[in-house]
Amino acid sequence: MIIVMKLEATQADINNVEKELTNFGFDTHLIKGTNRLVIGAVGNPSLRENMPLERMAGVEKIVPIMKPFKLAGREMQPDNTVVEVKGIKIGGKEPVVVAGPCAVESREQLLEAAVGVKEAGASIIRGGAFKPRTSPYSFQGMEEEGLKILKEASELTGLPVVTEIIDERSTDLAKEYVDILQVGARNMQNFQLLKIVGQTGKPVILKRGMSATINEWLMAAEYVMSQGNYNIILCERGIRTFETATRNTLDLSAIPVVQSLSHLPIIADPSHASGSWKLVTPLARGAIACGAHGVMVEVHPNPKQALCDGRQSLSLENFKEMMQSLATIK
Amino acid sequence: MIIVMKLEATQADINNVEKELTNFGFDTHLIKGTNRLVIGAVGNPSLRENMPLERMAGVEKIVPIMKPFKLAGREMQPDNTVVEVKGIKIGGKEPVVVAGPCAVESREQLLEAAVGVKEAGASIIRGGAFKPRTSPYSFQGMEEEGLKILKEASELTGLPVVTEIIDERSTDLAKEYVDILQVGARNMQNFQLLKIVGQTGKPVILKRGMSATINEWLMAAEYVMSQGNYNIILCERGIRTFETATRNTLDLSAIPVVQSLSHLPIIADPSHASGSWKLVTPLARGAIACGAHGVMVEVHPNPKQALCDGRQSLSLENFKEMMQSLATIK
Amino acid sequence: MIIVMKLEATQADINNVEKELTNFGFDTHLIKGTNRLVIGAVGNPSLRENMPLERMAGVEKIVPIMKPFKLAGREMQPDNTVVEVKGIKIGGKEPVVVAGPCAVESREQLLEAAVGVKEAGASIIRGGAFKPRTSPYSFQGMEEEGLKILKEASELTGLPVVTEIIDERSTDLAKEYVDILQVGARNMQNFQLLKIVGQTGKPVILKRGMSATINEWLMAAEYVMSQGNYNIILCERGIRTFETATRNTLDLSAIPVVQSLSHLPIIADPSHASGSWKLVTPLARGAIACGAHGVMVEVHPNPKQALCDGRQSLSLENFKEMMQSLATIK
Amino acid sequence: MIIVMKLEATQADINNVEKELTNFGFDTHLIKGTNRLVIGAVGNPSLRENMPLERMAGVEKIVPIMKPFKLAGREMQPDNTVVEVKGIKIGGKEPVVVAGPCAVESREQLLEAAVGVKEAGASIIRGGAFKPRTSPYSFQGMEEEGLKILKEASELTGLPVVTEIIDERSTDLAKEYVDILQVGARNMQNFQLLKIVGQTGKPVILKRGMSATINEWLMAAEYVMSQGNYNIILCERGIRTFETATRNTLDLSAIPVVQSLSHLPIIADPSHASGSWKLVTPLARGAIACGAHGVMVEVHPNPKQALCDGRQSLSLENFKEMMQSLATIK
């Protein structure tokens, strides 16, 4: 790390900082600039957080040099991770499409959606059995009943299924029925949940938190990986900004930025980002053109009757058109 | 709610929307404006989320009229809630000060801090036993050992103690040792945890999520209250903005806004918001002057050796000065 | 507009609001909901801003119904505007590419860039003669000398040229030399400048302000159009968010949103949005795939020696690769 | 500055970067860390912007060390600047209150407001003669007629007056009539206007742009100061965030942060920040308690009839109460 000293720092201040650094096992290098002194400190950066150097007299600021993530970073693993589930590869050359309703509402609804999206070319089926809702008075999901239906959909279509988990109990249940576990945006920094899904060893779709920096998102992946589970698919789903014309602002720049920093596959969710079905196809096209390894979209056989998020769901007809439109992007 | 029709909506579109509203039990009122039609719909708004009216031909947008929160809202309970813990009243005329270290690091550290902040005038002692850290490689807290020390601090000083809980297990443990449970910013929309703390019946400090609107924050309170637990203290701790000079931007406007919308007490945490101990006293003064029912600040007997957040911790000396400075605001 | 009354509004409050509305020439329609009263007011909304109804007893909030923009809106002009300059059509089916250096630095540099980008397929040449710089100590542009070089580049290549103007004087000069005037992000709400470029009658590229909502951006276009100049090309160039991995966050959702609200053509500038040349091609691809009518990118014959924004400039080689990559998106 | 090299940088990469730095007159210092190399470069940082080092092979990122502002910074001038206008000191120990209507609407309105706010204790009178409005169809100000009325108000009360200027013409007019020129938030990065007000030599209230970082704001002050005009009063007026309960988010942390970085006085404008008169008094209290050198608020003798911003204007009665409330903060 680099310690920038204040213009008015005294020699005693400098000596004290050097001594503190040496005590913590750092080697120090002094660089005398035109106006101020800068100290380069070489050593174990994890010691850093226990050294509030900012509190020492004469210190202006600290600039960390090392990236905080290790397992998730491309530096230690230059080759792309490809997550493979039931023969579907996420992170390879072909983009994948994850599709299905926001929530499992009934056997009929999910199976109709599953068969429909498969026919149109989807690779993975999604459906929520546990729904984290902003209001305690909203529909909270079919729970284990929904998981059984998801499993049936997987058997019927031969495609893997993904569902969101929200705590230890739902994770324990879901891992018996589905192929991929999803950590939602609101739980991206629920570190206990990250450890729990890490321990299952199952592939994980890790959504970006609404106000998470790319660094924090990769640190959340690091939590899962620190438990030995490296099968992580990152999912950009919009960040919170001042713009209210869309529910969130899909940050497509995050796709190439993440790909330069990390080896993990990354997909985008234009349905939750935009909150409007009319914006889903243009944004899905944009995500694939930017280099995303896939997209995740909401599809409902009858969006007008959806128990959640009907306004952002594609109908099966809309979905077919989206798939045709995506095919033209090379 | 209000349904705004498009300029080009046909009579058939209008008839369809009216029919749909009538089917769901709404009374409709048509208002013909200069250019476009607006439909007022009177009925049970909770049905609304299952009616994706935005998808119907001719509909431009939907404007909800009712507030989504009920128990947390001032409309149903006009009088201020005062949460009382061991004789300390939060939400009354006198502002309270919650103080103590970020993390319980040792018996000596916590007891020294507890005695020190009590002497300087603090009303409640804080200390973290379970630490949700951005990095899996950081100190994660003393857990039950830390809870025991917090209890001892409470017995020694006679003051109530608060600690953050992060999942079901930590809640089950903490409720046996401490007086107030804290839900951290990253868990504000961990709805499972909100239900669990709701069921304990213990007073809860509910921090605002980093990117939570005031509406979402009150809906999180609603989750806790929907379990029958009305002892909630809201805590503004900074929101995420583009400004990087401070860790977050303390949103002091939220104090009077929340007080107009809700009867729940509200305090502010300038330590986490700013990330810098030098900003804590001016912002604590600002919060009290804005009408906050109290402040929560980090105090460490030896900030330079703190295992977490040392750069934002006040020393006991700093804390005494802050208390004197707060006393001049009437 | 809709006036939502408070739960506790009295009959006298309601009467007063109705009377005020009637005085200002509005027709009123009362809708009695389950809990509260809502008043629909039909009349001239421009009177609204002189009626601080929010101050009246019993009023909770006002919901405007009409869109604030008229000339820029699609409602009054359903067909797409196509801006044509020297035979180049912006807003038609074929996306256009505007390319060239951040600043005109010398005759040699600009002509080399102009010929190079034309050969690779660009339709319009850009180059800054007046540079609005964050620091007063930075290079501020070649001014009229630069405009002459831009004109020469246009004559040499047969392509139209665009340059940014920053005040009345630079507009007066530029309109004699270039084909398109650009209003930069920092001047999007410099209403005096908007009027001045409106009066020139020349085509205008209007960049979105860093923190401008889509509504405000369209209102800025309305300013230009209110002077009788309808040749406006909107340009999304990134909005300010908490994410620091990119300079700004390119808001590609704005492309389809603007296209639904307005008939004006819209392009995207991935160079300024990202601040990094490595992100330009993926984001340009994303913009075109989302439906943008074109992109504007920075190209420098020798980016390492650029006097401004070298880190985000493509070399001519990079630009050729981008053009090939864009050609594959249909 | 510090150049952080990539993990995989080769010796040739390092040599090239060193050579480039040496060519530009920098001294280089190599620090070999555990994993990667860091180069400290000592020299004239203004050369930096012409060196796109980020484009060189092996370079990961550049960390600037020097602050970009000089004249506005506290390093070069440790003592607080006190701006004195007609005997009123801004930046001293006593907070000042600037008050008056959003716009000058008539002689009667302004004089009534001026006399009223003086009686209640205001130190400076404000009133807009040129109004930058989001809509071209809104009231744009009384212009020179308004300036004459402002001058009369100053003569009547003996207090200095301030008005916003929006371009060269309005500046030329206003400087003949008023004591202080105001640069509005939307013009904070209208660098031409900053130079023009710099050249007048008159005291300037410089509002923070809605999405301006504190650094950019101080650089805007630097523009004015670079013309030899050091009489600058900074004014925090809210930044744009995702929260919609208030018009903007008043960033009170900016008060102590600016005071640590700069010697210039700083005041706050709770009227524009919040957009609601009910929030003005609590936020004005908060600003003074945080250490602001004053506040600027909108006061209208009859807010219900205000031609602009009536919903955020205090009545004279409200203003008196605010003044009494501010007096209790020490």
C-alpha cells in the first residue's frame, strides 16, 4: 500500500508511521515528491485493516494496491471458468438463455412455461419457490411444493432448473430438487447465506446487489469460493441510480469490466433491471452484444395473470421473438 | 389507484380496462382531461399487484395512491412510539446516545469502553459479537463469548446493550444476552431475518439499507411489525451516492421525512455514514439539530488498535468532547 | 393533475382546494376512496406551477398527468425524425458512426484522423475546438484555428463535421465552419446556450447531462425546439452513479425508453461514458444492438500523444476492428 | 503519482514506462512488492494528462497523489477566507442568513420580503432576476427591471443583495446593481461563465452542481480564482441520489469535508435541496450545527402566490420561527 503524508507532516510524524509499519512487518520505501512525502509499504495487506494509519499524525490518506479478491480474480486463474450443468455450459462461446416465470404459481403454469421456453431455445429453466417480497402482505411463494414442480419440469424437458434461496432452510430444501441455486440481489451481502450456498457445492447464480460495486460483488463471490465452491455465475441485474424511467439501470459496462477482472462467467437479467417487458428484448440484445455469457429473462404463459412481476414478464410469443432477435447478434 | 390512459387509447381499450378493474372488485371513475382519459379505481390495493394493467392496450401508467405500509405509518398511529428499555426511553424528548466499539475484541476492551461511555453520558452500549464483513478473510467476531461480555457490561453499568444479529442462530443466542437486537444495513431486506427478529419481541434497531428508499425502509419495519413486534428504532446510516469523499452520504433529510410518515423513533449513525472519526461530531450535532431521537457512534478505548473500523472510532476523549458539544444544541 | 388529500383532511380543506382549482380555471372531479379523497383536476397544466397546492391544508401530494415536453414528444409527432446532413441520415435504419479525436491538436493530426476514420467507414467526423476542461490549467482548445482545420477535413473527405460549442461566441464562430453543433453534458441545462443553438437552425447533438433524468433531457431538447430548430440528435454518454470502475455508467436502457417517448434520433458515446478505450467496442456493440441510431467514439491517430482523453481514444487500428465488429450486429 | 504495474508485466514493460516517465521529466522510484511492482513518479503532475500511461503495456492503473486544486486548497492558504460585503462577514464565527424569494415578481413583493427578512434577522437579501427554468414555457424572470428592484431593496434595508447570473449579458447587467453574484447548480461546470464572474471581481456564491463531487466543486472555485477573484462562498444545495422523498439529498457531510480541504466559506441551501418548506427549518438547523457559515433560504410574503418554487418557500412567519430556532444552536 501507499501512505500519502500531509504537506505539513513533520519528520517525527514520518518516523512514527515508518515505525508502525515496521512493527507490523512491512518494508518501507520513502519517495520524496516535489511537495510531499509518500511511503510505499510492502508486506501482508491483510494486516492493514488492523492498522488505522489514517489516525496517525501527518497521514493524509492510504492507497491500497492489492485487489481484495483472490479466488475470484483473473490474476490467479487466467482462464475462463465454464460452469457445466446437465450438459449446459455457462461461460463458453455460446450464450445461454435462462427463462421462466418469476414465481412457480401452479404445476400447469410452470410446465407450460418450461415446455414453451425449451421449444423456443432456452437452456435453463427458472422459477421462484421462495419469494423475497418488499411487502410482508405479498405472495411469498409455494416453497417445497414449488420445488417439486421445478424438478418435474426439469425431468420433463431435460433442462437444468434454477431457483432462488433465501435462508438456510430454503437452501437445504432446494439443493435436493434443483440444479442451480440463486442468491438474489437483496442477499448479495448476506454473508451467512453466501457461506451456506458455498458449502452445498452446487452451482450458484450470484446476482449483483442493487448498490454493490463490482469489487463488492466479486468479494461476495469470494465468500462462496472460500467454502470450496467455485461454480459461480455472476448476474448483472441493474443498479440503483437517480433515473426513475426504469426500475433500475442495467449496467452493461459491468460485463466487460468483470470479464477483465475475473474468470467467472457473467450473464445479465434485463427483466428485473428494467421492470418493463417492452425493454427486455433490446436490453437482452445489448447484453449479448457486450459479451455476456447469457441472459436470464422472465417468461409467463399468461403475464396478465402473473402473481408477481407480470408487467416485466414476456409472453411465450414475446420470448420466441426475442430468441430470433438474439440469434442475429454475432 | 389512478390509471392514466395513452393519448391514442381507443374506447375499446378503455372499456377493457374498466372491465378488468370491475372484475377485481374496483369501482371506477372516469375523468376526461383535455387530451387524455384518467381512470380512478377505488378498492383493495393489495389486489393491484396481481393485475399487470400496464400490459393492457391503451394504458400508459399506473399511479398508486395508498401508502404501502400500514403498521409503521403515522396515519394509523398518530402518536410517537417511545421504545423503553431498562428505563431508557428512545423516541421521547431527550435524545439518546448509543456508544461503544465496532466489535467486542476482549473483556478488558469492552468493559473499559462501557464504563468510559457511561461516565461521559451514553445511555446505551453497543458492541458487535457477529461481524458481517465484506471480506471472508476479515475478523468475524467473538460470537457467544462476546455476548457474555456484553451482558457483563450491562450489569456493570446498568445500561442496556445492543448487538447486531446476522441470522437465525445469532438471533437465538443474542436474545438471551442483550437488550436490543440490531439489523444491519446489508440485511435490511433480508426478509427472513426481519421475520425472525419480529418473533423475538425484543426491541430492534433497524438500519437503513445503503440503497434503500425511505419507503422500502418503512416496509422493512412493517415486516418486523407484522410479527407483532412494534419496538422498532430506525437508524439512518448513510446512503450510497457518487460522492467518494465520505464512505456514504448521511441523509439527514430522512430524519424529518420519516418523522412525518411514521410514528417510530429514528436515530442516526454518523460513524458508519462518514467512515472518518473527524466527521462524527459535526454530523452527530447535525442529526440532533435536525430532530433525531439520538445518535449511535463508535467509541474505542484505543482506536489505533481496533480490530475493525478504527479509522472511524472516537477515542473516549473524543467522545467526551462530542457529548459536551451535543449538549449545546436545543 | 391529481390531488391526493390527506387521510385527516376536513371537508373545509376539500372545499378550499376545489375553490382554488376553480379559480385557476380547472374542472374538478372528486373520487372518494376507501380511506381518502382524490381530486382530479382538468385544465391547463402550465398554470399549475403557480399554484403551490402542496401548501394548502389537507393536501398530501400532487400527481401530474401530462408530460412536460410537447415538441420533443412522440405523442404530437408519431413518426421518427430523421436528421439529414450532407446526405448522411441520422435516425433512419442504418446506424451512423461519428468518429474523431477529442480535440483538434494540429492540422496533421486531424486530417490523418479524418481520412482514417472515413476509410474505415465513419459517416461524420468529430473534433473539439473549444474544450470545457475540469481544470483551468488544462489545454482549452485551438478555437477558430481548429474550426478551420475541421472545415478542411470536411472538404477533404466529403463528410460532415461536428464540434462542441460552449457559449455564444463559440457558437457564432462554429456555425460558419461546421455542419453540426454539439452541446456537451455539462451544458445540457445551460438554458441560454440551448436557446442560442436553437436560433442557429443548425443540426445539434445534445448530450445527456451526467445527472439528468430522461425527462430533463427531453426538456432540454424542447428548449432548442422552442426556437424553431427541430434537427436534434440526442446522445447518451453515461450517467453518474456510485460505481467507480467506469468513469460513468452508460445507460443503454435510455435508448429504447427515449425511442418510446420521443421521435428524435438517439446515439450513444461509449468513449466518454466508460473512460477506457478497452470498453469502447463492447459498449458500442451493445448500443447498436439496443437500437441506437448510431455511436460517437473518440479516435486518435496516436492515442499515446493525445492532448486530452488519450486513455479512452481508439487508435485507427482499434477503430477498424470496432467497425468490423459492429457490422455483425443486425 | 504512482503507477501500479500488472502482475504479469514484463521487465520490458517496466523499462518502457520508466523511459516514458523520464522523457517527460519525472524521477522514478521502483518499489517491488510481494506480487507486483509499483513505480513512484516525482515531477510536474500537470504533464500527466498528456501521458496516457494507462495505454502502455503492463500498466494496471495510475494513482494521482497531488490535489488538483491549488488556490482553493487549504494547503496553500491555511487561514479561513472571510468574505466581507457591506459590513457583513461570511466565513467568520457568526453564521449568516441569506433570505428572500426565488424570483423578483414585483416591487411590492420584493420590498415586503426584504423588510420582513431584515426584521427577523437576515443578513443578506436574495431574489432572482434571471431564472434558469427546466421548461422553456415557465416564467423566466424580470431581468433588468428585477435588478433595479433588488438595488432599491438594498438601499432600503442597508443589506447586501445577491442574484443569480446565467450568461455574459446577465453578468454585465447584474454587476452594476447587486453586491454578490450567484452561479447556480446547473452552471457549476459552465466554465465560460466561471471565467466571466471571475473577471468581475465581485463576491460569488458558487452552488454545488447536482452531481458534482466535492473535488469538482473546488475545481470550479479554482476557475473563478484563476481570474484573480478570491471572494467565493461555496453553497451546498443537495446532490442527486436515488431517494425521491426529497427533491435532492442535502449532503451535510460536505460542510466539514470542504472545511478540511479548503479555506473558503461554505453555506447550505435547504430550500432547493429538499423542495419542501416543512423540511427547511430542521435542515437549516442541521447545517448550522454541522458548522456551516450560514444558510440561504427562500422566503416569500405570500408563498401560495409565488411564481416559482412556492412549495419550498417559507412565509415571513415561518422565517421568524426558523430564526428563533437557529439561535438556540451553539
